[in-house]
Amino acid sequence: MNVIGMYLRLSLEDKKDLKRDESNSISSQRLLIKEFIQCNIELRGYEVKEFCDDGWSGTSMDRPGMNQLLAEVKKNRIQCIIVKDMSRFSRDYIEMGTYLNQIFPFMGVRFIALGDHYDSKEDNGNTIGLDTAFKTLLYDLYSKDISVKVKTSVKNKCANGEYIFGQVPFGYRKSPVEKNKVIINKKEAEIVRHIFSLAALSKSSTQIARQLGEEGIPTIMQMRHPKADRDGKPLVWSSSAVRNILNNRFYLGEMAYGKTVCKSVGSKKSVRVPKEEWKVIPNHHEALVTQEVFEQVSSFRPDHVTDRKREKHPLTGKLYCGGCRYAMVYKPPREKNKYRWFECSKHALTHNLYCCTYFCADMLEELVLTMLNKELMIRGEAVRQKKNLKSLKECQLAAVKDKLKNLQREQELVKDSKDGAYEEYAAGSITPEEYRGKMDKLDRQMELLSGQLREWQEKCLELEDEQAKLDTDMRQIIRYSHIEELTQDLVDTFIERIYVYKDKRVEIKWKFRER
């Protein structure tokens, strides 16, 4: 059955302008598209799937709803895409032209933009016209103009001393009375002052973090998100959290802005600006430490970043201590020592008796490879057994598709019957009561058929997905059979997480689908 992808989008700028233009709201877009489908005889029988991005800019194609829509297009599950206007789909005129001229015609996807009176079916495969190309260019220019205005507004607010950023540094909070003003959070401020006082006694960041834990002082996460799910990890102060506080000139009463710039219009990625180019407003808010204390702390703990190129192990980011549930850190061999190992990143701070303090890297690699080979053998046998049932699945899929065709034919017959009833009523052959009775009966029949059609379509998709998963699993197992070395690609493909324990036990959470 043919499927329509109904795409809806509303950016943050659109939300601000909804009072002036309610037609841009998600509900209005949905209603407009549905009314168009109902009035179009050809599209009326299509199944409609909705894809929505609420609060996303149209200058970038990297949006959750858009990604889902394009994924369905790639699987050939969408035959038609309908939007309110082209700016809902994309405000980048080059990207818009690529989809209209190349991608959608190649995939056989019909594209309809209601507000622009555009239907790719009417172009008969030709490139988009000059008027359409000009409109997409205007949308692009409009988006860039909005971006400039927003950036200028943000810059002006910052220059006027307004704090318009999301999160405030630990020790402060946003004023509930005066908008965009920062005031001291008394409970958090006491902890910040305590950290600076310990640093003034020449204690290192690790020593400070350990002392905070021993004193039972809650961490930043515990103070601000007490109900957050922590995956069983005990929260402890880290040396990096302490260093971030000691290095932050915000505690001197300064506010810096202009630290990053966006790569391009609509991009969520930004580039850091050199520190010398930051804009700084002194005496912006009440300070928590004096200039003398800050300088004293900085004198033995210089504010610098070292970019050391460390050897990255394939298990980095996948390996966790089974005792405290924190990440294990890889220690590469040094000049005098060729020994490689992993160590618990938090044991020095938590002193957890159940921590796996260290684990030999060579031994761990061998264990993981052995477990992976064994798992692949088990999974491979399971897949081979499933493959014996492939012919049966194919027969089931063919039967389901036949059922779908029969239901679609029945739907067409009901539609013809409705058209015939209307013609009889228009010709005066039947009374209005008889016409309504016939239409009610046919509507119930159509509703029943639609329900059955959806049910059988879901069965069809399930069977297709099962076959696709079977093929994917088999390809992976064949590709990685007889592995002898632990590589990054191998780890990323099969391993979700690894937990190591004090008794040198290893537990692996696989990425495999359930057997």
C-alpha cells in the first residue's frame, strides 16, 4: 500500500511569532495537510505517517523527525511527502534543490508543498522551475537574516549585563525577581568558599576532592539533581570538578561571553574562540572570593591545558569497574615499564573495598576475545538454525502480501459503492434516508477494512524486519569469524559495556539482538 509522509516542523523563532501567524503551528500544519489529502481522490486511500520536529531550525537537515522520514524513504516505505510549504522541509536552498532535483526523483518519491503550489508529479521529472528555485533562495536568505538578528540580540543582552545562558555556575542561581540576573545560592556558595579555602592551604585538587567526600559534602549533581538516575554509582567529588571551580573567574564577579561561535547558520556545533578575544564584564555580580585568594590559588596551580596525545585503547569508554560502576582508565606502557593496565578512575577518592583497582590489559584482551569468539559461535549456530526456516518465512510473507492486496481490492470496491450510491442519490433514484443508510453501512465496512489493513501491514513489516535482521546478523558473524585481534570496529559492533570485578571476573553486555 502507498504511504504518505506528512512532515511538520516548527522552529523556536516560529513559536515566538505564533500570535502573528497561527498557520505555522503544528496543529494548523497537520489540519491543512489532512484536509488536502481528504479532498484529493488519488491520495485519499494512502496510509498517512506523521513525522514532526517541534522547535528545530530548518537550516539543518539533522533533525529527529527528518532523520526518521529519510530513513523510511531509503527503505522505500514512503511514496509521497507532503509539507505545508518548502521552508518547513528545509531553508537551505542548495539542499532543497538537491532533494527536489536528484534524490526524490531517483527514489520515486512524490513531493508536495501546499503553500508553494508545488507538486513534483506535475513536473514530469523535470528540474524545479525558476519560481520554485527563487522561493527556496528567499527562505535561505530569510533564515540567515533571522540568524543575524538573533545573534545581535544575544550580543546586545550580554553587553548590557544580562545573563541569558542556560546553566549558572555552581554557587549561584538565577534571580526569581529580576530577569536574567544572577544571585548567590547560599548553600552552594558555602561549598565553593570551602574549596577555595582548602586550595589556599596548598592542597591539590585530588586531596580537596577526597576531603570533600570524607566530610560528606554533596556533589554538584547531588545538589542540583537529587532524583537523577545514577546507574547505581555512588557520587563523589572528582579532581576535575574541583579544578573547574578553582579556574573559574566567574567567582571573582566577572562574566565572560563570546567564548564560542557557530560553524554555520542552523548548526548545533560551535568553535571555541581564543581566550584573549572573550568579552569580559567586571563586577557583573557579587563575588564569592577575593582577588587575593584567587591569585594565591592560581600561583601554585596554573590555569593551563595540556594537549597530550595518549594511546587510545579499543575498550576505552566501554570498560567499567564492577564495584563502583565508574569507568576504568587505560594506562599505556612507559619507557621504563612495558606493562599495560586499566585502573579504576575513582578508587583513590571512594576507597571502595569492592573496586577492581587494576586489571592487566593483555589478560583482559585475551579474555574478551575468547568470550567474543564463543558468543559468535553460539549466535552463529542460532542464526543457521533460523536460516533453515527462511523459506517458511518467505511463504508467510508472500501470504501476508496477498492478503494485503485482497484487502486493498475490497477497499476499492467499497469506494466504488460509495460513488455509486452518491450517483443514485444525485439522480433521485434513492431517498436521502436510503442514501444515509447505505453510506453509514459502507463507512463501517471501510473502517473495518482499514483496521484489518493496518494489522496486516504491521505483520508484513515485522516479517520484513525479521528477514533483514537475520541477514545482518549472518553478515556480521561471517565478517568477524576467526577473529584474532581486538579492534575498535570489533568492539563498537558487538560490545555495549564491560564490567570487571575485584576477583578478576569479567561481565560483558552484548549488542547482539536477543536469541
